[in-house]
Amino acid sequence: MGVLLYIFSIVIFYLVVKMAVRDGINSSKIGQSIEEKDEIKQSLKASFLDNDLDN
């Protein structure tokens, strides 16, 4: 029973840290600027066929 409680607490801790880091990065100025640059790069590609090597 103790082992299951330990594993469950580790999983909860992992999820809390993961969400905190993701929210912290996305709300920071650096994270927002990276997100804007990534959106610009994605908008330049019209479809997956643009990356096709056969063309």
C-alpha cells in the first residue's frame, strides 16, 4: 500500500511541476516571443506538400 501511495504522489508531483513550468514559460516574455515566431513559421507553410522532397 505504501508503494502505491508513493508512486501516486510522484505522478501528482510530476503533473504539478509540468503544468507550472509550461504556464511559466508560456506567460513569460521570452515564451511569448518564441510562440509568435513559431506561429509566423507555421503560417508560411501552406500544407505538408510544401515539404515534399519529390517536387
